[in-house]
Amino acid sequence: MFLEPVPIAIATSCPPQPCFAQADDAGKGVAPPLVTQILPLVAIAIVAYFLLFRPERERVRRQQELLSGLKKNDRVLTASGIYGTVANVERDADRVTLKVDDAANVRITVTLSSIAKVLRDGGDSAAPAAES
């Protein structure tokens, strides 16, 4: 009435499975063409150019145009958030003097590259330097 336990045989004499690289010992597999291996790298480079490098070059070009057109009495916003009116531009020394408060005759000197925007009369930006 009792059932006898059945012995389970464990196969230990079988060799382990070869790796995929080792399975191709006989040279049966053919390597994919070089074009299909390089094509993803070329695609990544093209995408990186259009998403990273080209927009950055455009931003730098617009900033250079903004700074080259900077003149006296322009309302500007600095990169640190200070509003002022251009009192003097010294391009060779890379300096701009801003009038911050007309009543107290407060003037500050900043570098030319710290000008972020040139503002219109209504306070709107004429040319933003950095777009988020």
C-alpha cells in the first residue's frame, strides 16, 4: 500500500552550455556588414548635432549680435537680474557702465558678456540671450 520513493537521477556528466561566442567555433556565423555596425553611431552623431550643437551655436550667434548692437541709453537686464540703462560701452576693455538709479546717480560697471537682454520701452525683451 505504501508507495516506494522514486530515486531522482541528477545528470552531472553533461558538459555545460557553451557561450554564444564559443558556440561559433566552426566559423559558421558571419559577422554583420560594417555598414550596419556603424549606422547607429552615425545616427547618434546626427541627432546630437541637431539637438545639442546647432541650437547652442544659434544661441551664441544671437548673443554676439545682441552685444555688438549694444549702445548708450539701451535698457538692459544683466545675467544677475539687475535692470539698468547703458551709460557707457567700452568694447576694447569688455566693460559696460550701467545707470541703476537716476535719482541717486548710482552706476555700476559690469562685463559686456553679463548683459542677458536688451529691453524695449515697455519692458519686453527685444532679444533674449538664454532660452530655457
